[in-house]
Amino acid sequence: MVQSMTAFARRESLGDWGTLACELRGVNHRYLDMSLRLPEDLRAVEGPLRERLQGKLGRGKVDCGLRYTPPAGGATALNIDHALVQGLLEACEQVEGLMGASTQFNALDVLRWPGVVREPARDLGPLHAAALRLADEAVEEFIQARRGEGERMAALLRQRAEAIGALVVRVRGRRKDMMAALRDKYRARLSELGVEAEPGRLEQELAMVAQRLDVDEELDRLDSHLTELESVLARKEPIGRRLDFLMQEFNREANTLGSKSADIETTQAAVELKVLIEQMREQVQNIE
């Protein structure tokens, strides 16, 4: 199945633990390059999340972000380190004795002191489990988006392949007409010069020219590449690299066809081939 590397997915989830959101964005890349953005409360799920992405995705630059918002009013109790507060107050009294003046150390100053107020212990297990479930849903949505875009790309590739096939048929049909035109051209040139060709010599020259300009092999290879393209598009695995190599082969045959061209129509067909192949190559760059 053809899958694009360019896609987007977003899922949200709400529970007693608060609100979670997961976003996935993907663009083309030679390999699988993952970037994860997680809040501190979800750092523990980075490893499992990375494994999930690696197991589902083959190639592409993927940005995955998890956002977490705790429930409103979730924290109501404050744990105060009474021993630390007592130590602070005694230290203040000693400083005041040395300075001979009050330090104006009030209750809010004490509460702001590092370690005085401690957050109650939280069970993050349910939050982590919910985050991974949400990530699984987002990954599935992301893959479906990649497949949908991939199907559109495959349709475009098949359209271009059909156009290439028509050009191959056109060029192949021009072969006899081209040789007849060359024969008439040589005879007209000899007539202008008032020279009569030796018996069989003209045919020998035409045979040599035909051999030099023969593109049957290139046309056959283009037909073979078209067959291979359809075969690759039907595979159930990442095919981007194989398609990229196939585009190089298409381009090689188009270049050779253009260099061997002896008439305007064949030259135009070679140019049209290169345009179509370049359009296909641009699509292939985004295929996984």
C-alpha cells in the first residue's frame, strides 16, 4: 500500500486525571527521524511511545507532541515541612540578634522558601496509561492520513505512467515514417548535387544511420519500467526507495531517446517524457 510521509493527526482525551492532547506531524525524510515533545509528568512514557512509532512507521520526519492539563482545583492540600519552618524561624531569630534589628520575615516568605511546601505524592500510572492509549489512537489516525494521501499519489503516478505509455507507442510508430523521410531527404540532396548514388550504397548508408538511431531497446526498457512501476505500487511494504531508483531508470532512457532523436516529433516526445518523469519523481519524494 502506498503511504505518504506527509500527514497530520490530532487526538484529545478527558478524564479524572485532566486533559490530554496528542499531535503528530510528518514530512518526507530519507530515514525515520522522530522528535518527541513531552511535559515533565509524561517523561516516563517516552520510551514506550518511541517504540510504538518505530513499530508503525518506516520512514519520514515525525514530530510527536503530548500536552497535559491537570484538572482544575485538583490540588487542594499543602504539605508543609514543619521541621524546616521551625529551623528557619530559629535562624531568623539568630540573625536578628546579630543585626540588632528585625528582618521583617513574614509567613509568605517562609512558604516561598524551597522545600517548605511539598506537593502531595501523585499516582501517575492512570495518566501514563491514558497517554499511551491516546498516542495509539493518534498514530492510527496518522497512518490513515498517510494512506489517504498515498492513494492520491498512486493515482497521479498511474496517470503519468499512462501518458508515458502513450508516448512510447507514438515514438515506436514513428520509426518507419522517420526512415522513409530520411531516404527521401538523402535522395533529394543527391538530386540537388546532380550525383547518382551507387547501386545499394544509399541503402547501406540508411542501414548505418538506422542502427545509430535505433531506439527500440530504449522503448522496450521504458515498457518494462512501466510494468515494474505497477508491480511496485501493488506491494504491501514501504516502496519509496524502490520508486526513487525506478525514476532514475526512466530518466536514463528518456535522455538516451533524446540523444538519438533524428526528427522533431521524437525530440518533442523525449522532452514530454522528461517532464512526466520529473512530475513523478516529485511525488515519489513524499512516498514512504
